Amino acid sequence: MEYQQEGQSVGGAWIIEVAGMKNRFPWYNHSFPGLDELYVPKEGIPPKSFEDYEHDLLDDAWDRLLINMRTNWFEYIDDLEWEKESKNRQDMG
């Protein structure tokens, strides 16, 4: 697991290589989608950023990570941005 800032999106990305797989988990909106949700959420706070999680991993974090290693997180973030822009256009018009 290596954090890279240079050559990545704003906020950098975690590069993880495990179980014969390699993937990049980019920063998005004060979060690292695919990684943050491996941690226990803080009680009473709907998680929106990495600060909303405890430092403890969920019991099934390993299984979740292996699933998340198969996701293209850059496409996921592009989809989030498209949905946000679409909602903004609907709200404005």
C-alpha cells in the first residue's frame, strides 16, 4: 500500500497491490471511496469523509477490500460527478 500525490488526481491516491491484484483508490470529496468504508463508522454520524470513521477495521474488511480491488474507482468518481452535475441542472431549471 503506497500513497502517491504526484501524477494523481487532486488529493492523491492510494495504490494497493494484494492477492495478485493492483488498484488505485483516488481521493474524492474528503474521502477515499473503496477504502474508508473498510473502517468502523463513528457512532451517530452518517459517514461523508474519512474523518467520520474510527481507526478500527470492520470484521469483514479483508473480504470487502478484495471486492473493492475489482472496481475502477476513477469511473466510480466520474459517475458521482455526473450525478451531482445532473442534479444541479435539475435544481436550477
